[in-house]
Amino acid sequence: MDVIKVKANSRTAAVAGAIAGVVREHHRADVQAIGAGAINQAVKALVLAKGYLAEDGINVVCIPEFVDVEIDGKVRTAIKLSVEPR
């Protein structure tokens, strides 16, 4: 299962659909974002995905955590949102 990476200009509906699809298929999803704009889009997408999954009777919770990722040889701190059924 790959991490869903969100950018500040990501479409929230597309990210929400990806989250919902991954949760349906793998029973969990990891969403990663770096920066305020990206985190904003990720959280909005998570709210939409929660609604999509609720229509299928799947109630999910989100567990946030900090993770270090290497981009172009530099270590950056990202926020990872682990989405799992309750």
C-alpha cells in the first residue's frame, strides 16, 4: 500500500476518493502532507472521505503523527494521517 501524498494544490475531492478507495481495499490508508497548505487540503479531503465511507457503513478514525521524509537529500518533517476503521 502506497502513501497518499497531498500537495497544497491537490483537489480535495480526488484525494478524498483515493482515501476512501484505499480504505475500502486495504482497510487503512496513510496520507502524508508537508506544509500548511498541503495539510489543509489533506484534512478537508479526510472529512470528505469520512462522509463517503459513512455511506458504506464504514466509520473511520484518524491518527496523526510527525514523520521525517527525505526530499532531494534534505530531511523534512511531514504530518502523516493514518486512517483506519473504528
